[in-house]
Amino acid sequence: MSDAGANPDGPPWDEDEPSDAAPERDPNTEDMFGAPEPEGMRVAEALATPDETPELVPADAPALPKAKPPLPASEPAEAASEYTVLARKYRPRTFEDLIGQEAMVRTLTNAFATGRIAHAFMLTGVRGVGKTTTARLLARALNNETETIDRPSLELSPTGRHDAAIMAGQHIDVMEMDAASHTGVGDIREILDSVRYAPVEARYKVYVLDEVHMLSTQAFNALLKTLEEPPPHAKFIFATTEIRKVPVTILSRCQRFDLRRVEPEVLVGHLNKVAEKEGMAIEADALALIARAAEGSVRDGLSLLDQALVQGERGAVVEAETVRDMLGLADRTRTIALFEQVMGGRTPEALETFRTLYGYGADPVQVMGDLLEHCHAASVSKMLGPQATRLPNDQAQALAALGAAISAGALSRVWQMLLKGLDEVRRAPNPADAVEMVIVRLAYAADLPGPEEALKALRDGDVTGGAGPSRGGGGGGGGASAALAPRAQPAPALPDPQTFEQVVGLIGAKRDVALQMDVQRYVRPVSFQPGRITYEPVQGAPANLATRLAGRLKEWTGKVWLIAANGQGGGETLIEIEKKARAAERAAVEADPFVASVLATFPGAKLGEIRVPPPAPDLPVIPDEVEDEE
């Protein structure tokens, strides 16, 4: 402001009025951003204003480049917006969207409905099951405010007053802190200083601490008093993957919720819905592979699905083989076949199967992990049934049949050997060679008797095999002992049925009437191979039928039988075949002209039991008496 010509009676802003002769802007001076006026700027402004006259544009002005034509209506959103990964795009927006956490949702629903809301929540679970998402949903529920709701409620809607800001992490009354990067007591002191002030906009001030187990001991101690008696307007929500690292003094002040791993079948359904929303098609087996690799984590499953969907062209179906190659997994059916060959002692076949898997790119460590899973599944199905394995039906039945044929002690020994072999494979310079040595060791051990069988053989004196060299000093004792030792008698030939009918005949020959009746009544054969029977059980079949049949056949034939009840496409039971044969025989007899005439002659007569007379015995031919020659 200048002092010349000042008017003391007028307002201050009238003291320095711009002169008409003063230029609007000096083109040689820098503008407010520190740069001189760009060349051609005024020409561009004149062209951008359609109402101005063309005289404002100098004749010698440089030609401006033509503007690019606008994008078609279908392209701007796709071209301008950045891609959002599926794990973020399909993050749950309401509690109904949470999958696999029904117990927690039910507890929170009842607590909010009755007004028994805790002041601190502890959310724990493995990665990707929804801890952070649940914390944000809880913050929304605590501050739920719509036109019809004015109280804490789990009935969330996208039109809530605070919902958008809370989900974006930008609400002034909802503070999110990463405890992994704010571990000190100074960070907690900031919370303690602000917790005593009332919320600005929302109903509650909510403090969300993720990875809370990373806080230092001093930070936990500083939080104790406030966490025990917080102000009525403050709520705390903690999330952690390492619940054991959280002090018990903190846990005792919180309401704890353990978020469970999502079951594979639930995760497969969720991934299928996401793929349909994305307009992509993927095989059910491929989704099962992704769910298995995710290990119950929804975020991992969505990330793998995001990667799998780009493996195929738009509109094409993503196949399971493509996903298997993407994950670097071995085919589970082939590893189950490998496990059967190992447990059967078929070493050459097992080695060839592994080399085929290795040639396809299977990781040796992953193959060992699959063998461990198969051993566990066979053991669990032996005790709880095939449904306890949580595998596809055909795989569960195959492993259940294998578990029924092998003793629990043998499976336990195989588990220990596989665990030791897994450690060897991880430390070996060539993991593939280590896997082959483990296979050889397992196949050799499969033929060895267990400790209980060896003790029984020693007790009964049934010791086979050659004796090792004598450690004593005498030279003739060994020969005398060998001469006095009883010679082993050749074992009788064991039956080896080659058809299903021969198996049933063997059961009858061994006089196991109950097993024979169950097999004839409830077994619909699907396929038969010597040593392996697949059948469809009839409704009402005993649950232990496969186990009983496998055990008896092993006892009678001396070899392992795999009995699988897969429930798919079986034929007729033996009783059904017999009934059909009897019905055909009765129809043929009733169609006989003589029988038909008899029934017509005697009205009301019925055909009773049909008996086939036994064949006449072959009597010896008695020669005629020959007269004595005189």
C-alpha cells in the first residue's frame, strides 16, 4: 500500500486502485509457479473459447496440433482406470460377504442385538482369512449410521454416513496403525493422548492395530491401564497372526475371535463365483488345485485365481493342466498311484512313476509332501472313513482302500520314514536322487514284517531266511545245529481268485457266511483286477464292508487287496442277478405250452417252486453173463 493520495475516510482497499494504463501482466516476468508465460498460451486460450472473435488470433501465430479424437464410449473406463487385483476388488463389504466365519458372525450379531458390545476385540488367524477386513467392518458396525439406523448394528449398507471413509482408511475417528512399523512406546503414547478426547463425527473412536504382536514389551505395558478401563467412547480392535506372542495380560482384556481357515469346498465355490463375475470359465479341478494351494487363505486363493485367469485366452476355459503347470504341482492321482506302488513293494514301477512326474516338472520336495499327505489320509480314513480326508471322492476312496489293507502300525512307520526322507530331500545336493532312495527304502520296508509279527514268528518258531555268519569261535556247532534244525515244509498254495465270482466262491469256501451275504447283497461291481476291487455300495451297506473284505482276502490269499467303494456306475449285485435269472426261468416255464394248458384247465392254479432234478448218476455198465463154454 502506498501513502500518496491516501483517503483516510475511505476503506483500505480503495487506497491502491490499479491504473487503467497499467498492464494486466508483464510477459517478461515469471508467473506464480516460477516460469515465464508459455509461448502460444494466449493463442490456445483464444482457440478454446468459441465465442471470441478470430481477430484475437494473430495471423503469424504458429499452427497448433490438432486435438486427438475422443475415445469411444466403451473405452474410457477401461483405458483410464487401473486394474484392481481380485483380492482387493472382491473384499467383503458386509458381514454376509465373509465366508467360513459363521461362528464369529453369529456371536457378533447376538452381541450387537443385545447391546453387550465389548470395548476391545482380538482377531487372530492365519494369513488371508479376513482379520483386517473384519476390523474395518467392526468399525463400520460400531459407527453405523443411516436414515433408518442410529445405533451399533451389523446391518451394513453402502449408504452409511461413515462407511466410505472407514473402508478407505480416511475417517478422522477411526485410526488404523500398523504395529509392525510402530512398535515403540512413543507410538502408543500418541494413542493414549488422543483417546481421552471425544469423537469428532462418529459415535465411537475406534483404534485398529494390525500385527499387534510386533509391539514391544514397554508398548504393551503402556497400553494395559487404558485397555482395562477405556473411556466409553473408545473401542480397540487388534489383529494378529501370532496370538502366542501377545501377552496374556492383553488377551484377558479383549474378546477373542479365532478366524478359521476356509474349507476347500467353500473356497472353491467362492472362487467359482468370482470367476463368473469376471466373465471367465475355469474347470472345477483347476479350482480345487487353487484351493488346495491356498491352504485355507481366501487372499491367497484370489491371488492364484488372478494369475490363473490370464493363462488362457478370453472366452476359453482354463484347464486344470494349465493351473497345475502354473503351480508346479504333481498330479495328485499320479502321486496316489506312486504311494500305492511304494506300499505294494513294486519298486521298478514306483521309480518309473516318480521319474515321469519329475520329467513333467514336479518338485521333489512337493512329491514327498504329497506322499506324507497320502499317508495321513490313509490313516485318517482308516479310523474315520473316507469323508474325513476332505478329498475328491475317487481319491478318498482309493486312499481309504489302501488304509483298510495296511495296519495302523505300518502306516505309522511309513509316516516316520517319510518325515526323515523329507528332511534328506531338502538337504541333498540332488533332491531327485534322494527321493528315489527314499522310495527304495520304503518299498523294501513294505515287505518286512512289523515288530509284532516278527515276535509272533519267533514265538512260533516260524523263522525263514538264511542265518548270518556265526560270531562264536566253534566251527562245527553250526553244521550240527543246521542238521538238527527242522526242515521247512513247503507252504500250501494260496488261492488266487481271478474273477469276482471266484472271490465270492472263496468266501463261501472259507464259511464266512455273514461276509458272503453282505457281498452278495450290497456290492455292485464296477471293476475287478486281481488284488483290486472297485464297487458301488447299495444303500444300507455296512460301513466296514470294504475293510472286512480287504482283511479277509489278505488273510486268505497272502497279498494286499485294495477295496474301493466309489459309488459310481456299478453293475448288479449277485442277489439281483440271481433274482433276474429266476424270473427268466419262471417266465420260460410259464410259456411252455404244456404248463400253460395245465394252468388253463385248472383255474386258480399257480406255478409254485421250480425245481430242477439233479442229473442222473452215471452207473457202471454191467456186462451180460457169459455162459460157460462147455
